[in-house]
Amino acid sequence: MTQHQGDPAPTTGAADAYLAGLRERLAADGSVVTATTWRERPVMIGSRADRKARWFGTKAELFVFAAAVPEVDQALLVAYTGWALEYAKNLRSGLAGARNATMVLPALVTANAQPAARKWAAQDGRLLGTSLIGRPITVETSGTGVTRVTMYRGGSMYGGMFTGHVLEKAALYFS
């Protein structure tokens, strides 16, 4: 009997290690970590809610979605971001816009992010309705660890009151 060797599965060791570290960072910061699937891929979800006096009592919910994929192009990142925004819309608590804001960090972890995907991730937030803002992230890993994290790092046209908080959390989580 002859056995045929199939194509080996893409190595995800570096991406899996990154996701394990991300899970630890989310949990250490007080996020609730759960999971779901998108396009038959496991997705880690971290969620937390913060309320600060300087936000005039508004509650800011933050959702982090992270999944490992072999390669990221702009179309995949756009689709994933749209899915994450819709998913977070169904998870959030409270009434939309009634002193509630929802921020979403959809991250794809990969060995190869195309330049167009990185450029799209580096732009300002994506809106869904009036109180749901997404800031996509690409994380490129290698056998030795993270080589590049691409996300928006500037000022804000959308969600200005919460942007500093969200970017601080993103920097903490996506190191």
C-alpha cells in the first residue's frame, strides 16, 4: 500500500504563540475572553467596558477580535472588519448611542500581510452606525516572534473622546 503525503498544513506556530500571549494580556487587563469562529477559523474575543468621568459618564465597550490566517490582503481585512463590527453590535450591552460607545479592534495575525492591507489598517476608524467604531489591525509574525503590528496611531476624526483610551489598550494588547 502506498501512502501519499498531502500538502502540509501551513505552520501557525508563531501566530498561535502570539494569540496565546494576546489572550494573557487581555485577561491580565480585566477583559473577558471567549471564542467564536469566522469562515471556519477560530476567533478569540476579548471584551471589557469602561466608564470615566471625563467621558461624561458614557460607557465605552471595547471588543478585540483576533484570528490567525495564512495571509492577509485588503479584501480579507475589509471582510473580517465588517464581520467583527456586526458581531460586536450584537454583543454590546445597553442602548446604542444612549451614553454607550462601542470600539472594535479586529486583528488578523499572519506570516504575510500585503501592503494594501497594512495601509488600510493604518487609516482612521471604520463606522457602523453612530456608536460603533472599528480600528483594524494586522499582526505579522515570524518564527522569531512579531515582526510588525500595523494599526491606526494618530488623532481621531471618529470617536475622539475615546480614541486615546482605545489606542492605549491596543498598544498594551498588541505588543
